[in-house]
Amino acid sequence: MNDVEKWIYSGAGVSEGLRLLNIYAPNCHWLKDGMEKAPGIFRRILMEKLESLSAYGKPSGSETGVEETTQHKRKFREEWTFLNDPDCPMELKVLASDKITTWQNYTSGHEDLFACSTVKECLETARKVVENYWRNRKIHSEFVYYKEHHAVLGEDKVFAESKKLESYRRLSIIGLIKKKKATEDAIWRVKSEMRKGDKPHLLAERRDRLAEKQRTLAAITEMIEDYERKSATRR
């Protein structure tokens, strides 16, 4: 387990996340600014950015990994210019990070197919390739629709997640604490399922569920901390 995985596993705190970002991508100023202004929204982008960079085992600036995707990212920005628009929905900015990650996972998995030595390895790798391909295509549909209509399609799970968190922001502090406990319990259950390792075909779904619960927990924690800060200033 590397530093980024340990950080995510422990709850993805803002301060430690920014420290890691400074190591892996010191020039990523837009993400630093976003984390300081709206950590609840940008934490997911930070998590996936660091996961993507740390997957190569080296900080930004090394001769492998990040440079291999530079051309793709440049074409990506040129094709989806609306991501730079001030009125671009935050959900699409989050999906942009997902789209790049799934593309990287798809291409690396495709290469891994040629290195498989057993049927089991081939099946697991093929599953990774297919899952990331379809996830990428679903995000592509959201992007194409917005590019053509300047309106969200809204079918991706990130929109439902966003609405859920927005409803949480209207809860009382007691309600938030209850949601935090329920989410922590849900995370424990998913991790328990994953530790058993008895259903490998559900591993990807469980990883997604765990990531979603961890993002929710991080957002709720930020809401509680924000409430406490505001309460302290009123004293």
C-alpha cells in the first residue's frame, strides 16, 4: 500500500492530500485552489488525480507514466473545450478526471492482455479492459450531449451522488453525525466483503462502491468541520 492508498484508506484528509499533491504534481495549481475553496467538491478529483499519478510509482516529472499520457490529455482538452467554461457543471469536471483514468486503465489493461500466462489472468485482465471501456464510453455520452446541447444528460452516477450530497447539506448537525456513522458502517461492510475474496467477479463493483462511500464520508466530514468552524466564530 503506497502513501496515496494509505491516505484514501484513512479518510482522505485535506491537509495530507495537499501535501501529496505537492509531491506528485507541484504545478497543479488549479486543483490546489479548488481544494482550498471547495474541498468537498474537489476531493474526489484530488483522489483520482493522485491515484492516477501514484499508479506509476513516481511523482510527476519522471520519464515514465505521466509523460505517456501527455499527448492524450492535450487532445482531450482540445476536444472538450467546454470544461474551461465558467458555467461548466462541476459534475462534468469530475467526470473529466474519471474519463482520463478509465482511458489509462483501458490502455494499460489492453497491453497486459499480451503478457497473460494463465486463463485466470486473461479473464481478470479482460474484465478490467471491458469495465474501463464501458465506463469511458458512458462518460463520453455525457460529454457529447453537453457539447451538442449545452445541457447535462445526467445519466451518470456522479449526478445522483451530487444530489445526495446536496440533500445532506440541508441536514442538522445531528443528522450529519448520523449519516457519518451510517457511512462508516457501510465502508466497514464493503471492506469486509472485499477481504473475504470469495466473489472476484464483484470486486470491481465493490471497489466502486467503496470509493463512493469514502467520497461521501469525506464530504460529510467536511460539512461537519465547516459547521464546527462557523459555530466557533459565533461564540
